[in-house]
Amino acid sequence: MSKILVLQITAGFEGMEQTIHPVLLQDEDVLVLVDCGFVGSLPLLEAAIRDKGLSPEQVTHIVLTHHDHDHMGAAAAFKAAWPQVKVLASREEEPIIAGIAKSLRLIQAEQMQALLPPEQKAFGQAFMSLLNRVEPVAVDETLAANQSFDWCGGCRIMATPGHTPGHISLWLPEHKTVIAGDAMALEEGRPVIANPQFTLDMAEAEASMHKLLALPVQTIICYHGGLYRPAEHRDTGSRRDS
């Protein structure tokens, strides 16, 4: 029997709380964690896994949808604590996650810092400091678009660039579910581009979100926002795609 388990972790930055939704894919052979939270959030992540009746030591794989700090921030700490886990990410994201190439998000933040008004510069500095604290982690296997695994009855890797160039999402047809990462977020229950001010290619991000919305699925799990049920919004005519 296979399960998709959605975790919920809340943490703060500069006085603001943010809730994220890592996902566990469980079957008889694997326990796959999709994204793993903020820098310093390993205890929260471990507690969230245990709340599902599981143990962090059971995790066999971590799939990172992209290199942002709130998705890979706890990956190195998790790997250090539970070295049996294999880290997977797209070929495009791997050099950044592994610390071989500089974070595109950090480059963007550095470029934006000079343009910020004086009252926002302290926040910008704090954000860059946070990005610099992200610890790299070796990627054990790189992923390609349309690559398939037998996790939970079948899992297909989808290229969903835009938020970052190598962003990926996971499609599980048997469960009629997509794990979107940051290819889509929810705002007041409606699908939107995740953090458009930080999205590196808006045209690609729009295309990726619409690709997810066009899939024959019942549930889209958004890292920011939680569960979206496309059929419910089609029935009510309340869906907003941008």
C-alpha cells in the first residue's frame, strides 16, 4: 500500500512566519521526502515526520525541487544525521545544491540590494545572510524531465522551470496527484505564481503552472499553500490561474 503524506512546518524570518509543506511518498520499498525546509529546521522536520508515525531514519531519498533556502535548507543537516539517505535533484540545479556554482537566488538578491530603498536594505542584508548560511549537500543522483520511478505506483519527473531554471515537479498518476514545489502556490485558495518578485523567468513560470493545471489530477500539493483540488474550482468557476 502506498501513501502520500503532506507535512506542515512553520518557522519565522525577520518577524514573519511562513508555513511550508514538504511531502513524504511511502510504499513498501521507499520513503521519499520531497523538499526539506529551512536552514536550522531539522528538528521541526524530524518532529513532523514522527507525527506521521514514521522515523527520519526510514527516509531513503530526498528529492529537491530546486535550490531555494526553504526547500534545501535542512538537506545537509538531514544527510549528516541520517547518512543512508540519497539526495536527488535536477541536472540544472545540482551544481548549486552541491556548492559547485553560486546560488542564482543569492546573485539575484545581491543585484536587487542596490535598488532597494533605504528602509528595506536591512531586510535585504538579512536575506542575503540567510542565503549564505545554506549548507551545500552532495547530490547522489541527477534527474531528467520525464524520468520515471516506481515510487507509490509510479512517479514521473516533470520539468517546471521559471521559478528557477532547473525546477522540477513530481506527478504520481496512480494517486492523481502532483507535487508542485514552487511551480505553483496558493493565495486565498487560488493558484498563483510563487513569489513572482523572485521568479527568474515569469514566462516560463506561467507556462509551468498552466502545464500542472492541465494535468488529469485530483490534487496539486503546493509547497506554499497546501492542497489544491482543480475539479472543485472547475465546478464552482472560481479558479484563477494567474
